[in-house]
Amino acid sequence: MPGKNFVLRTSPQETANVMDAAVADLAQRLSGQILEGRPPQRTDGPAQALALLHLLDHVRRAAERLQRNAAADAVRAGAGYPQLGDACGITRQGARRRWPGPFDHLPDTPRSIR
């Protein structure tokens, strides 16, 4: 975690650029697979854009699930709300609002880090 054995090697903007490009590439490839085998659509029709929107919504949900799991793993490893917040660029309070109970739901979590 930032400030606790975690050093960012890129700026937030560099990280965002890399992630945007990777997600856009993935979504474009997947939307092509979803539409594969269908009759060609008019280029001015909404099919491609709607397929991309659909996939990006699923990417968002998957990212949220993975983020929850990563937060729980960080807590199990000893991180507290300040470290969770630092890792996501939010405050400790913001992390507590985003993940209201990971400390309460994990077995053997030290009470002192809450």
C-alpha cells in the first residue's frame, strides 16, 4: 500500500492512460466477438456502440468485484483504511464508506487497525 511497502512507479495520469488503452482494446475485441456471426450492421446503426456499452458495463462490474476482493486481501494482510484509501486515491473516510465492513467480516482481523 502507498506508504507501507508500496511504491507507485507511474503517475496517476500515466496509470490512467495505460488502463484506458487496455480496457478499450479488450472491450473492442470482445464486442467484435459478441457481434461475430451476425449479419453486417449499417455503420451508422447503434449495434456496435451498444455492444461496447454492454461490455463496458460488465467490465465495470468485474472491476468492482475485483476491487472488493483486493481490499479484503489487503485487510487480511494487515492494511487499514488509511492504506486502502491511499491505494485508491481517496481518504480514509472515503475508503470506510466504499468498504463499510471488511474489517468486521474477516476472521482474525486485529481490532487495533479499525
